[in-house]
Amino acid sequence: MDVSAAAALGAGLAAGLAALGASLGNGSVVTKTLEGIARQPEAKASLQSTMFIGVGLIEALPLLTWVLALLLMFTK
């Protein structure tokens, strides 16, 4: 296996695992937010804004991994 094939395999594996981790994290955040809203409906606005910030931070990981994977694949 040459270096470019290993780089492509590593980039795909990293991007896939980052997407899997982000989807599990997003599911957990949204689940806990919905549980909090069910328990205290008056705190909905506060919980939703915190949830959106958390989801945005979680989504940063796959985007950074995707950029890193592209850099890994296309640098010589």
C-alpha cells in the first residue's frame, strides 16, 4: 500500500468516525434538552439557546476533521 492510498484510507476513516461521534453527541444533547423542557416548560427558551450553542460546538469537530482529511489527502 502506497502513501497516498493510506492517506485516503485514514482520511475517510477519520471523517466517518468524527461524523459518528457528532451524531451521537447531538442525539444526547437534544434528548437531554427535551427532557429538561418536559420537566420545566418555562425554561424552554434558555434550554433551546444553550442546546443550539452546544450543537454548534459539536458540529465543529466533523467540519475540522473533514478539512484535515482533505489536507491530508491533497498534500504531497
